[in-house]
Amino acid sequence: MVLRNIIADWVADVQLGSGPRYMAIANAIGAAMDRGALAPGDRLPPHRTLAAALGVDLTTVTRAYAEARRRGLLDAAVGSGTYIRRQPGDEAPQVSVDMSMNIPPAPADVSLRDLLREGVSKVLRGSDVATLMAYRAGVGTREDRAAGAAWLAPTCGVLPASRVLLGSGAQSSMLAICGTLLRRGDVVATEAMTYPGFRALAFHAGLNMAAVECDGEGMLPDALDEVCRRTSPRAVYCTPTIQNPTTATMGRARRHDIIAVAHRYGLPIIEDAAYDLYPREPLPALVALAPERVYHIATIAKSISPGLRLAYIVVPDGQQALITAAIRATSMMASPLLVTLLTGWVRDGTANAVLTGIRLEAVARQALCSGILPRELVAANPEGLHVWLSLPSVWSRQDFVSFVRAQGLALVPADAFVATQGNLVPNAVRVALGVAVDHVRLEGALRALAKALKTLPGNGFSDII
């Protein structure tokens, strides 16, 4: 009887006209909460009951509840239904340790604040301010590009400066490359779980992603070959080193095998090299093995700081003019002030000192994590910034994320990384280790996660619904 009344009270708000039906249902839930027809703790109808009441299919209601949950309106208690979580406008639980942002930690034994102060002062003393604050044509001076070639040498080998371009961050650099190589409707082969930034770019550019099955070394060559035969992609996008989110790293043989498949189908490879320089003994980048077909993007955000919105791009010889034009069309230029600072840091060794400090801190945080979280549930690289945490079967990823958020911890569920809808989504979350200000805060957060993994959803879960 109560269930029928709840449906009657808000079902009239569902406008199943133009637009996605699942969005209309989620909007109606929010509207009913606004006017008080639904209150915190109210149980919503089972999926099948609501589907029958609205005359829609079960999938539509499932997507609607997922969208409402994404907005922070709902929480699902395993085995007991779906409930209203909070009224619109209420403050969400405060996050005290953000483990959702995958950024480098403060480097060990290095004061980034002091280095920035000294570095900017040095730039201002040695350069004309008007020039630093003006528009600048091109993608870096010869000196800037030579510094980029030196920075990338550990993974890319000896590079002519002419093949190195400077972009204003990885995202705009990927957009410039995709805009040059691909057209709306084209297919890009990607890892089945892929970087959300590329997902967003693909959606914006009207590209279709084809998911390639992976293992502990990333893309499987046979799976890539099958995707190529089935979907005829126009490019391959991948992260060969410490893949985000799975942490997989391609071995040497795997790198050659992936390149061989791309060569067989005549495909360019967009190589996301965000974490290439983290290993103390780095593997050769794909661009070093196949310079004629690989577009290599090495963001400075992961190797030094997100505040330096810069990226080095290595392109096949003969493609410089096209990519340069695309960079100018999409982002105009990289900041001359930041480029000058970075070039000076690379030349005088400061950049390498920061990277070394970040790597040491990342190793220390991974070691701390490995001693706290259950090893059988964790995939990790000992020099990486994050871990991939599989959840016990009693927890769904959405419920687990909601549960730990109420305790002040932010995680990212696997749904944020899935390349194509309809594919099986692993019951896992990404745990980023870099944001916590110190080891004490990180240890506390990790112990809270370990405790949550051992908690049954019915115990202590009712306080967040």
C-alpha cells in the first residue's frame, strides 16, 4: 500500500517525451524530493514494479536509478532495496581524504614551493616580461623542444628536437591529434578499461570506442586483431606503462606484438605516456619502437605537477606541421611562462630532482598500501600512483563508494573507466594514493578502507540511507 502511494505521488512528474527516458525518471525523483513527496529514508519501488507502472523496460529504470545515485539522491542497501539518501541542497558528506584524484604526491626531500619561487624569479630575471606574457607562435622554441627531447630520452631514446612539440597539457594534445587523424564516427580501439579523459574526448568528438580485452600486461594482441577485423578502427589508443586504472604494464614482447598488429592494419597508435618515467628502469616507449606510426603524449601533470599544464608530444616525421596547426586551432599555444620555467628546470636538473622525489614518495606510499589492503584484492605497480582494488562479492562498487564516502573517503568506481557500454564492468574501484598530505593521513584512510572491505553491507550501512 505504501509502495503504491509512493508511485502515485511522483510518477506524474515523469515526462516520457523527448530525451532519454531514464533521465526523465531521475529528474522526477529529484522534483519529488524538492516538494517533499519523497523524503530521506523512503524506499523506492523495485525496478520491475516501477517499470510496469511507467510502461518502460527494466533497463530504463535501472539506468534511471543509477543516474539518480550518481547525483547523490539515492543509496542502495544490498538486499533491502533502493532508498532516498538526502534532500537536494543538503551538503554531501565532507571528504577528508580524496583518493579519487590521481595526482603525484609532494616529492620526498624536495620543496616544490621553494623551487617554484626560485624558478619563476630566475625566469623573470632572464626574460623580458612582455615576451612571457604575449602570444607566441609555434610549439616551442628550438631550445624548448631540445629540452623535451632530453626529458624523454630515458623512454624514447635519441630524438631530434624537430619531432618534439609542446602542448598545453595532455587533454588538449590528445584532442589535437585525434582531430588530425580521425573524423566523427570513426572507431578507436582502446583498452576495455580506459582513461576517463579519453572517454570524454571521444564523446565530444563523436568517436566510437571499441574495447580490447586485456590481461596483466594490458592489451592482448589477438584481441586487438579481432577488434580490428570486426570494427575497422582508424587508430589505437593505449597506456602501455602503469595503465589507468588497472596498473597493467606491457612487457617488451607485448609492445612489439601490439605494434605488429597496428602495422598489419595500417593504424596509428596514440600512446598515453603519463606514467612512463615513474619506473626507475623504464621500458622503451612505443614511439621508440615504431616512430613512423606512434603519437606519444607525455604530460608534465603526472611527472611534476598538474599546475604545469604542459605536455611533450612526439610525432612521426612529416606530421609536425599538421599537429602544430591542430594545436593552434584547439589551444593556441602553451603558456610561454610555464614553458620557459620547464625548459630551465629540465636543463639545470631541477625537473629530474622533482621526478625522483615523486617516485620515491610513490614507492613509499605503495609499500604502505601493500601492508594494509588485502593483497589478493589489489593490482598495483610498486612505482605507481594508484591501485586497482577488487571488491568482495558482498559489496557492489556503487554501495562501497557510498559507504566509504560517508566516512570521508572518495574513490572512483570501475564504471568511470569502462570503454563501451554493455561490456562487463569489473566490481572494482580505483584508489589514488597521491592526494593525502602525509603518511599518517594516508595510513588512516587505507585502514578505513581495509575495515570497510570486511564490513557486511547490512552492518552500519543504514546510517547513510
